[in-house]
Amino acid sequence: MELSATVLATACLLVLSLSISDAWLFWRSYPSAKADGKAVDPNCVALAKAGSCEFYPCFEDRLRCGRKWYNVRYGEPYCRDFTAFRERFSLLGQKFINASEPCIANELLSWYKRDRINCHDYTHFAFKALSRCYMRSGFCEAIRSDLINFMTIYRPKHLFSLGALKIWREILRIVNFCDPKAVKYVINAFWESIKE
Ligand SMILES: *[C@@H]1O[C@H](CO)[C@@H](O)[C@H](O)[C@H]1NC(C)=O
């Protein structure tokens, strides 16, 4: 009873805050990033292929969207956290990390190679790429074997910022796709992890 109330409250909070943030953003103009003649750096391409977190600052060096958008707000910090905590993950979890990071970076390459990008559209694309790559890299299995480890990654920093909610909406969407029954365990683990 208590659990389902919490689950419901969390779901409402997510939906509400996201519709507010989307409506809010709708009225603002989205910034673009321009390469201004800066060439595609083969080193950045190599970093993406290797799944290195250095790809994100390398991307920003050519097309700078800044701290509100995917590379700085999500791509690099989550990549660094996954890499830093990799050893704690089970073998399945490590396989997931090793496969998903290069997968996402490779999908982002087509945007890196453009001469101008709309930062909002890019962030939207990057989240879609993240979902696709999570599914392809064994997220459904890894979230079972490493639930607590995933919470360590997704929990701390900017818990109630719009950024964290966007990640959470995506994670819950993917978990629901993996197994609708697993959603409540993930939400419960989320609340447990904030209590600490
Ligand atoms: C993941 O990648 C790291 C670093 O390249 C490597 O040491 C580790 O063996 C890989 N783990 C798995 C399970 O593939």
C-alpha cells in the first residue's frame, strides 16, 4: 500500500514537472551551436569509436551548446560516473557499460560532423540514442543484476533538477519497456537511495 502510493506520487511528480518544463521551454528560443569553420577533428571521431568520455568535451570544442544541453549536462557526467564505478558492477553491468558508451558516442558522431546544430534538437536526439543503446547493450539484464549500482549513478548530484528528472523519465520508460513489473522496484530503490 505504502509502496504503491510512493510509486504513484513519483509518477505524478515526473509527469507534472516534465510537462511544466516542456511548456516552459516551448516559449523560449533554442540556441544553436556553429562550428565557425572549425574542421571535424579525427581525434574526436576516434574518441567516440573508443567510447571515451573525452569525446564530449571534444564535441563541445567544435560545437558548443554549453551546460544546459546534452554533452555537458548528461553525456559527459554520466559517462564519467559509469567509468569511475565500473569495477563495482557485476560482469553483466560492466558489459553494459562497455557496450553502451561507445554505442551512444557513435550515434552522436553524425551530429558532431555537422556545421551547425540546434542544441534542443540535438539533446532530444541524444536521449533517443541513449534509449536505443541501453536496449542494445543489455540494460534490461543489467538493471536487475546492478540495481543498487545504477542508483549510485543516477541518484546524487542534481536530484530534483529538471536534468535529473529527464534522465529518470527516460530510465523509467526503458525499464517499463524491459518489464512493466520492474518499474515499482526501481522507483522503490530510488527512494531508498535518497533516504541514505
Ligand atoms: C570493460 O572494459 C574495461 C576497460 O576497457 C576492461 O578492463 C574490462 O575487462 C571490460 N569488461 C567487460 C566485462 O567486458
